[in-house]
Amino acid sequence: MQYNYPVLMKFINNFSHIAGRCVDSIRVEKNIVYVSVPVNSLVSVSTLLKYSSLFRFESVMDLWGIDRPSTRDYRFKIGYNFFSLFYNFRFILFTTISKLLPVPSLYTLYSSVGWLEREVWDLFGVFFYGHPDLRRILTDYGFSGFPLRKDFPLSGYTQVRYDEESKKVLLEPLELSQEFRYFNFLSPWERLS
């Protein structure tokens, strides 16, 4: 959907005027507004987006995490996709955090983020304080580690197998059945010299 450019600019001017110092940066790409805020301003900006008659973003459509281990100060980037049914408009809100810094939960404002925050916590290890039920949702309860972090090993830490003698599923430390070998994928008909 194409938006009227003056209306879009008026929206951005209103938001930047009201939000003021709570905003790090604003940019527009393909008629979607991308706003970066510090983590301590996340709740106040989200409250403004929901309850202000100028914006009226009633729902959060998606929440995601990005792991960037090369940036040590702010390793994780958390993104929220807000949607206004009244204006038929999308708004992407980003915040960046370090590995140990918790993020305030938006569950009291938007109940739809309950499952999404649990998913980001389960897969990335980003803790959302104030969430009423923050527990694993996609991995097993005994799972150790966070599988979508870039430093998580590709093979994992444990393996699951069914033991015929004891008639139950066992969780054991991972054992690789063969050692790593050098594979030549260039041509199967030529030998290495």
C-alpha cells in the first residue's frame, strides 16, 4: 500500500516532537517507519504509540531478536512490529541491549507479546522482566543453552535416545560417532594431490 508522503512526514514529525529525547534515530524505508530507542524508553514509547490518538497502534504483530556477537556492547537487537488498524500503518521499534541487560516486558500493554517474549527468551536468552510466565516454549524444559545465539554449538550439548532395556527416553551428553574429516566437495572424480 502506498502512503501519501506528506501524511507520512506529518506522522514522523508528530512522533519525533512528542517522543523527543526518548528516540535515538528515525528512518523510513518503503513506507515503514523504523525507530531506534534505548531500552529504558521502551515502555514509555510503546505507551505513547498505543494510547495517543495521533498514533493508535493497538497491536503488536511480531517481536524478534537478532544476535550480533561482533558488537560486544550491544549484542542483541530486539524489534517490535506495531500495527495501527485505524490508520492501516506499520511501525517498527528497535532497541539494543547487552548480553546481561534485561528488557522490560510489554505484556501489560499488549497481551499478544506474551508468547513472543517467551520465544525470544527461550531461543536467545534475552530476559524480559515483568513477564508473568517466562518459561521455555520451543525447547525442552531441561534444555541447556540458547540455540539461536551465534556462539551455540552446532551439534548441541546433549542427545536424546530411547533405551529399550529401561523402556524410557534418556538424555545423555553428546557423543560423536566419528571424528571430523576433510571433505573435498570440488569434484568427486578427482583425487587430492
